[in-house]
Amino acid sequence: MVVRRLEEIIARFGGELRGNGKLTVNSLATLGAATHEQLSFLANPQYCAKLGTTRAAAVILAAEMADHCPVAVIVTPQPYLYFARVSQWLAEMSPPIPGIHPSSVVESVVPASSSIGPQVWVGPGVEMEENVVIGAQCRIGAGSCIGADSYLYPGVTVYADCHIGRRAIIHSGAVIGADGFGFAQEATGAWVKIAQTGRVMIGDDVEIGANTTIDRGALEDTVIEDGVKLDNQIQVGHNVRIGAHTAMAGCVGIAGSAKIGAGCTVGGGAIILGHLTLADGVHVSSGTLVAKSITTPGSYTGTVPFMAHADWLKNFSRLRHLDAMADKIRALEKRLAELEKNT
């Protein structure tokens, strides 16, 4: 367990400390659950009521809330971002011991700083930079590249000739570089496979969730740019390009050759059809079906069809009144019929 003094946290991440800097914390917790050994945070005004009764050692919050807190505070303009950075520091684990487990098969020359777990296969011609961790039962295909300080959890599969950048985190069950879904149909109805000869190119500081699959390109590469964050069980089709620092929640599906801009967000379960383009700064709500390209930054929601988020809220807020509106229309039609009859 990592124990940090509040003054150490301030020295590392900045902010203004109001309270005893010698106080120590060993983890983070919510305002309601925190104990005197834990650090909490307030980022959502919805939870302001819990601030006065918190038992945390200290709370990370914005300046306007500091006077309402009964315990020590760390004042920062962006409490949630500060919380994220502190969470990483408090959760740091001892680095794995370098070396190759005797049950693994490694057919490439790897740095002495690499840590390769049990029953791993590293194919020939793999280029691995310093301080890479390969968890148990991973498979690294021939000719692949893995950048420095990357961490592959147990059971990751990287197909041949794929490139993973530096400081990548890839969770268990992820498959990088499987064949894209490409077939041509004969007159008989039979399907003829199209060879998928592209690669998957993943930038630096990318995180890929458990059981997420990223298909290799058919002719061109599938590209995941720097800083992209992909949640669990996402499907990325062949020849897709995802721009830098885009984030996607679980179960998103992206069909082949879609181009997603930089700084986008995609909510869980959303579907993006193939060969579409999303501009930089597009935010797609959960469950949305994107059936045409989006050229203007902003928030988009819906399925039948999707539309600008503000328009969707306005239109769909009327759904719960449909029965009453139908009754009114029938009454008006009846009244109109009576008026016409009497004229």
C-alpha cells in the first residue's frame, strides 16, 4: 500500500493546500465512503451536500467550495483531472521483474528490461523497446513492434506486422490485427475472401480495453492515433482511422473505412457505419446510430435518424405527450366535422 503525505501530493501535482500537510492518505474514495486515511474529491455539484459530513483526510475541490469543507482541502481549478492524476500515483505498483519466464517461447531478441510472463509466444522479427511488460499467454506475431513502457495484460493477441506505440496499455482478451470482414460474392452466392494485407498502427499513450478487437486493413492500414482511449468490447473494422485523443465507451461498433476525427467522444453501444467521416470534436451519445457523415463539431444523439443533440432533446421530450396530443387532435377533428355539418 502506497502512503503519501498531502504536502507530497502538492509538490508533485500543484494546487493549494489548506490544512495540515503532514496528513497521510493511502487511497481515494467518495465523499460519503472516505475514511480519515483516504483522499476524496468533489467535481460534481450534485454531491455538495455530502461535503459537510465527509470523514476524509482531505478533499480535492474548486476554490468556491473550499470554505464549506470541514477537513483539509486541495484547491484546484479542475478537481476531476487532479483526482485522475493522483489516482495513478497512489495506485502505482512495483514494476514486474525483468526476464523471460522459462515456459515462454521467444523467437526474437528482446531488451533485458523486458518482462515476459508464462506461456508467452513472441514470434520472429519482433521489435520490442525498453521496459515492455508482456503478460501470461500473450501472442505477439512475427514482425510486430511494441514501444517502450507498454503493458500487455495476460491473454492479448497481436497479429503479425502490427505496430504498438509507447506507453500503451492493452487489457486481457484484446485482439490486434485480425482479418477485417472482406468478401466478394460469386453468382452462386458463395463468398470469396479478400486477403487483408494492411496492418494496425497504434500510436503512443493508447489504452485498449478487454476483449476489444481492432481489425487490420484490407489494403491500407487501420490507424489508432496518439492518446486514444478505447473501452471494453469495442469493434474497430478494417481501414478505420481514429484521431488523436478520441475516447470511446464500451460496445461501440465502427464499420470498415470510417474516419473518426481527433478529440471525439463516442458513448457506449453507439454504431458508426462504414465509409463515414466524423469531424474533430464530435460527441456521439450512447446508443446512437451514425448513418451519415458529420462535418460539424458538436453533440449528436438518436437513431431514427440521429440529429443535433439539442434538436433531439426538443423533439423527443414530446414523446411522452403523444397520447394526450392524439386525444386533442381527435376532439378537434370531431368539432371541425360538426362545424362543417352545421354550415
